[in-house]
Amino acid sequence: MACGGSCSDCKDACEKKPLKETLHAGASVKKVIGVISGKGGVGKSLVTSLLASRAQRDGFRSAVLDADITGPSVPTAFGLGSVRAESVPEKKDDGSEGGYLKPVLSRTGIQLMSMNFLLQNETDPVVWRGPVISGAVRQFWTDVLWKDVDCMFVDCPPGTGDVPLTVFQSLPVDGIIIVTSPQQLVRVIVEKAVNMAGMMNVPILGIVENMSYVKCPDCGKELHIFGESSIERTAKEFGLKILARIPVEQKLSEAVDRGEVESADAPFIQGAAQAVEELLKND
């Protein structure tokens, strides 16, 4: 049957029809922001971790849902690679057995859920097919007792496949941040993400360019080791805001490797943090 563009009287399941999942009883999340990219290796987890840390530091209760089920890196950034999430059994209203997961708390109180918190060993591979992975993402929303969260950041795997689609369909995403890098592929990366956001009717807060430059320690000059950036031209073409340009910085990399992302000095994310906090204030 041809789609008429209206979901209200449609009984078919498709990518356009809203299929929002319900939070666990007692859970509360005010705003959800997806962090996405059209390709891998551009720093989505770094951006997610920095923004969650900044929001928490600014007085908002933040959380991270790590939707990268097969390649989670959020626990490592927060120094929680060896921690396991607590499962709490409970009886449902109909008398059947159920339960929920408690989010893992970071040093500053950020609520986190990641596949690594459920594995016996953090290096165990997750060899699952797409539908099972998508189901796990939905359960991270429905079966975790998220407590009074002002802003949840969802760290999506790269591309526009099963998991980002599940996030857009199943979670009430209020906006997305596109992460990219300065290589020539930037336009294609951004366009893929923009097109997907348009298909799913999700607002785009803006773009963050990671690995943007290296600052010379002697003269302070910005060195573009990956070539001149085209982010300004790309942002103008798609009508997007440039929220941040993150440099390649040894002390930042070392802080993340030590699991101390919360204490990292990252003034360059100020614009992205302001965009997130404006969204929170407009609640």
C-alpha cells in the first residue's frame, strides 16, 4: 500500500511511523540528544563524553546511553571498564517476575549504561546480528532506571544503519549533533547524517569537527595536519551551525586513556555545550 504521509491511521510498520518506547516505571529523562556521524573513527564517543561531563559540571543531571553495542568505548573514557551494572529483580503488577538495571555512576554522578557493563570481561566480543543489537539499545532505554535525567546523550555507532534508525524511532530524540573530521569526505559524511535526520524529522543542533588542528606549542599557530578544513563551506551549504572545532591534543588523549575525561580541560566545546544547555532551558 502506498504511503500517504500520515501515520495516525496507518497500521503498517515503517521507518516513518513513530514507535517510541516507554521508560521503566520510576525513570525520568527530559531531553535526549543523539551524537552521530556518517562514518567511524571521527570521535563521537569523545564528544559524547565531553558534553555529558560539561553538562554535569554546569549543574544538569546528565546521562550517557552507549548505543555502540559492538564497539563501546564510553566506559573506558570514564575509567569504568571493570565495573558491572547491577540487575535488580522485581515483581510486575500481573505477578510475573521482571527486573531492571541500575545505571553505573561516574565519579561526578553521570549515569551511564553500556554493553561493557553487562559482559563478564570488557574485551569479550559481542557477536550479534542487527535485530538483536537494536533490541539491546531499546532495552537500555526501557529496562534501565534512569533517575531524574535532565539530558541524555546517546553515543551512536557510525553510519545510518540499524542502530541509529532504532535510536531515532524508539527514543524521543530532541536533537542531534553531527561529528566529523577535516578530511575531504566531510561533505559526504555530513550529508548522509543530514538526510537521515530529515527523514526522521529530528532537529540538528549543529556540527562538531574533531581532529581539526594541532596547536604549535611554541608559537600557538594552528597546524592543519589533515589538510585544510571544508567545514565552514559544508555548514553553510546545509544551513548548520559549527558548534566546536576540537584540536588533536596530547593531554586530552591522555586524560581519556586514563579514564579521566570528566576532569579534562576542554574549552573548545563551549559552543556545543551552549547549544545543549539552550535546548534544556527551553523545556
